[in-house]
Amino acid sequence: MGYFLVGLLLVVLSIGNVIEEANGEIPRTVLSEIEWINKRGPFLGIVAPNNYELNPLLDSQAYVPYDRLPSIDFAGRKFRFGSILNHRVVIVMSGLGMVNAAVSTQLLVNLFRLRGVLHYGIAGNADVNLQIGDVTIPRYWAHSGLWNWQRYGAGIDSELALEGGGDYTREIGYLEFAKYTNGSDNLLNRVWYQPEEIFPVTGTPEVREHAFWIPVDEYFLDLASQLENTKLPQCVNATCLPRPPKVTIVDRGVSASVFVDNAAYRTFLRSRFNATAVEMESAAVALISHQQNLPFIVIRALSDLAGGGSEISNEADIFGSLAAVNSVDVLVKFVGLLPPYRGSKVQSE
């Protein structure tokens, strides 16, 4: 779809020779570069949250940038082109949070010919049975920051505002603030978790669907299961983790534009949603990829126990860099498991 849109834009611009560049319009020089690079696609689209996670990939010996056109700058993003283990890739850094991740992924999908989306980085941990440095690959992702905040005095059997029209639901569950107070009156009442409104390319325009848990691609997940015995580094200088980090397929991860440094909320996310990875971008990448009918997977290395309480002191300060490198190592190994591209989507090869 992205290739078609680029071609259509080129036709429009060639007919209207007097069209002046406006804010948000793709400059003609950039369109020409996009057309040239797309002829060399399709690519694996890779989304990194920030420089902390991006730089280890760019510095990896596995990544070889293109000489002729190593990158294209557009809309505040730099799209980098190259290869990883002979697979063509386009890499973009999203920036912090759900909005940045969604915008970057949508641009990636619409501008370039893709055969799949890979997202990686570090995450907070909600599972006390795992440790810093472990690399998680969740089967499902959800945006846990879309709420209907119930008014004071309403109960769990009370209909939510706009629930009757199908805008909101009580099916997913709620967080009741009274369970986390010291006895004072609960004016905050409770928030009910809501699914996203989505508009898939395979559906009817402007006819909404709802989705909370977004599954990663089954073929990608099956390949990723082969990485569970991967050996990963255990030490930063002379400071070592109690055991070597491992790669593990987990059930669920959750994202919201909220930095979770609270043990009570971590425990709630684990008990209510069976979440392991807790962070701020992956669900956005998942929702865009799902709506655009593109296979995707997310690889997140655990950098700390969200809210603290781990026996490992100075968790993220010491081992955050190790977690970032581990996420890159597993990403590269995953790319190496993919078969050569032969003209169809990855999961059909």
C-alpha cells in the first residue's frame, strides 16, 4: 500500500508543476529518493524507541548501511537503509511514548515497501520470576493507558458514560483506587480499561472495530522460539547478574505513555493482565502493524523490576546498557532466522 501511495504522490506532483511545498508535504527530492529506494525493497521495517537502543544496532557489525543512500530525513525522522545478515532493512527511531511510536510506524508503513515490522528495546519487568537482562518476546500487546474514568459514587454495576452507544465497555476490567488508599474517602473512584478503536485496511473505511490484545505474527513467534537457548552476556565490567540472561516467550506485554516506577501498579498489571514487559511504545507499533495487515514482532529486554524491590541493587543504572545490547543481539539473531525474500510476505514464504 505504501508503494502505491508514493507512486500516486509522484504522479500528482508531476502534473502540478507549480505546486508549492507546504508544511507536511513530502518534498520532491525526498519523493524521488523514496521511489529509488522502494525499487530495491521490500524491507524489514525496524523501530527503535530512542538513541539508547538505536546506537547499539547501528554500531553492530551485523548492520551494513547503504553507500549510495544511507538515510532519508523526513517529518523529523531519519529513515536509515542497509542490510542485516543480507536482509534489507529500513530503521527508524520513534522517540518516547505511544504517539511518537504510532507516528513513526505509520510513516514507515506508508512511505516504504515493507515485508514486516520488528520492534525492539528495553522494558520494565512485572514478573518477579524473571531478572534484569532477560529478553522477553510477548505473544500479545495491549495499550493499557486508554481509560474511562468513572465518576465519584458510581459502582461497578453502573453503566459508564457513553457505554450505551458502544464507545466504552466494562468487559476488560478496572483499577479501583480505594484498594490503594490508607483509609480516606476514594474521590478518584476507579478507571476502566478500554480497547482501541481501529480501522484496518482490510475493513470498511470509517467503520470502526475494537481491539485490546493484539497478537504478534504466528510465523515470527514460531521462529523466535528457536532463540530461547541463546547465550547472552551476564556482566557489566566486574558486576555480574546472578545468572546468565535468557530469551523467553511470555504471554503479554502492556504499553502506555506512563513511566511505571510503582510496585503496587506493577503488581496490579501482573495480576490483572498477566503482563511481563511494561513500557511505552510497543502497543502503538503493534496497533499500526495490525491495522496495516503487516506481520510484526516485539523484542524487549528487561532493564529493571518496575517500582523496585529486586535483590539486584542499582538495577537500571548498572544493567540498563546490558539490556539494550541484549535486545539488539536477539533482534539480529531473529533476522538471521528469516528465510531469503522471494516475493511474498514473510509468513507465507
